[in-house]
Amino acid sequence: MINEKRRGTQIAVVVSAMGKTTDKLIQVAERACGGKVSPNELDNILAMGERTTARVFAAALRSNGERSIYLDPSDADWPVITDDSFNNANPILPICERQIKEKIQPMLKNGITVVVPGFVGRTEEEAVTTMGRGGSDITAMILARALSAEEVILVTDVDGIMSADPKIIKSPERLNNIEMDTLVGLADSGSKFIHKKALRYKSPTIDVRVINNAARDLRAEGTTIRGSFPETISVESHPDASMAVTIVGRAISESPATLQNLLQEVRNFSVPILGMSINHNSLIFYLPMDSSNELLEALHSIVTKDDRTLAMAVRRGLSFINVKGVGLEETPGIIKSVSDVLTIAGINIYGIFTITSSVTLFVDLRERERAIYLIGESVARYTEGNVPPIEEEEG
């Protein structure tokens, strides 16, 4: 980092607690208080890990001849202002951005390296808060956004984001680049990279690069994360009508040849697959409704010739609706909330499947607008206490 600084680069540093400090502080606090430590007192205790690291890091920079200052929640220049949801506080972005631009930016322009404890916040009433696991990533994203940074560099103990969990797969490969939409669709691969909650705060114009601290160079190769993800949960529909092609048979899922033949036929017609679900004895393709009858005839030809398949049915006039948002999979009961509101309204769900951070469902095309409205209202009410939206400053 010092070499980069001496090239004239302005650097703001966000630090985490050293090692397992946070876990140890939780254990000590719980034992000392008999499990009765209050949320606000616990935040005061947990924040000490990052606050201490910031002091050490700034001192190390100064011992190497660099001009450096650490910021603390007790300082007037403190940049991260949050609500009072202790242990899982949410930054109030307009206030944060104003503080960063007014307090931190002039220091950087003056050649000072600013060291900020990650994970830690402060309410407008000056109570110390913490932002939950991954809070240091959130701090970094907020700083980068307000400073219009060229890049966020996450320095970890791995080479980047890997193609698989190295605890399971022997030789996973490092990904050079990954788009945000792809990243949020991954389960944890075992690599340490940007925390899901922090994704809500990433600017679409600022790349994030994950590198290994062993490289000892901020310009080291790693994985670059591009793009962004909606800050709040969105409900959108595919602009065109859809249809469901259901193929039933015996042990279809056990026949790779059957699956390959069906998929290849769809590909031959250059038709996008909007969704697909499969169980032991059946397969459903969700396709654009304007797909040609020739495709349906070709699929039916496979059905009649393959020993594993028996019959095919087509349901037209469906609408593809996608509920999408970072942290959606960590919101208990969200699928029930969506299905319940449609059931009460008498709207049938013809297909539903989930993947990390999204729920996709199909309803009657005639019910599309009503379904979107009802799902949107339901999600907004349900997630109010589970996935808090980014708060705006009043006025």
C-alpha cells in the first residue's frame, strides 16, 4: 500500500478487527453479563476490535514515514451515520455521503491516508452501532461511492473469487472477472469476498477487485467484480407472454441422453429458456409463447420416440414474474408471503422456482398487472422488518 501511496494515489483504508477478535469479544461479553448484555452495550464492546486495528494501522503507516490519521466514532469527522438498529444497523446514506465529502475528501487531497474502522457506525444521537457481518465491506462501499473512487480493493487471504469451493474441489480456478448478477447467484464458494449485504451499497460505476494480501501489491491480479444489484427488492415481469411445455415419463431425470436431446432441440430453434424445472418423472420448459409450432412438433417427436418419455402438454398465456433483491434468500417466509397474497386474490401459480436472491413464478397473463401489484405490496410489507431499505435523510 505504501508503494501505491508513493505513486501519488489517494487512499482511504477500511480495516476489520484482527483475527477472531470479534468472536472473542462476543464470548467475553456474553460470559461476563450472563448472556444478558444489551444490544447497544454489545455494539460498544464489539466496535473495539475495529477501533483498535485502525489505531495500529495508522501508527504503522506513520512509522514508515506516511502521513496518516485514523477516525473514530467519537470524532466530529466520523463519516458513517446509521439508524439505531443495534447489532445490524443501516447507514443513512445522504448523511454519510455529506460527511465523507466534507471531512474525508479534503484530507485525501492533502495527501493524508485516512484509516476508518469498518463495521462500525454512530447514530445521530452519538451512540455506537455495528452493521452486522460484512460491515467492513459496507463501510468500504459507502466511502467509495461518496468519494467517486476509481476502485475498491478488498485485500483478503485468497487469490480472488474461485470457480468452486476449494474445501470441496481440489483445484478450483480463479475468476478474472465476474458480473454482479452472476456473483449474487453463487452460494458461498468458500472464498472470502464481498459480503452480500454490502452488495446493496456498491456503485454500478465502481469496480471491486479481490486480491491476496500475500501479493503485497495493490495492483496484484485478482477477481474484478463489475456492475451492481438493486438496492431494494424489485418485482418485474418479462415483457412478452410465456408458455409452459410439460413433458412426463418415467425416470426422466436419470437419463442424460433424454435431457440432452430435449435441450438440444430447443437450442436448434434459438429459443431462450426462461426457466426450467425437473423432478424424477417430469420436465417443464418455460419458453416465450411466440416460439414456433415447429419447435413443439420437434419436442413431441422426441417424446414419442424416447423410451423415458410418455406425453407432452402445453399451457399458453403465462406471464413470467421475477422477484429480485440482495439478501432475499435470507428473508424467512418470503416465498410464503408471495404465494399467500396470490392465493387470497384467486391467482393461480403455474410454476415457481428460486435461486439465490431471486424468486421466479408464472401466472396467467391476464393477471400479470394485478399479480405484480399484489406481490410488490406483499414484499414491501413483509421485508420491512427483515431486509430494511436504505434510509433517506428527511427533507
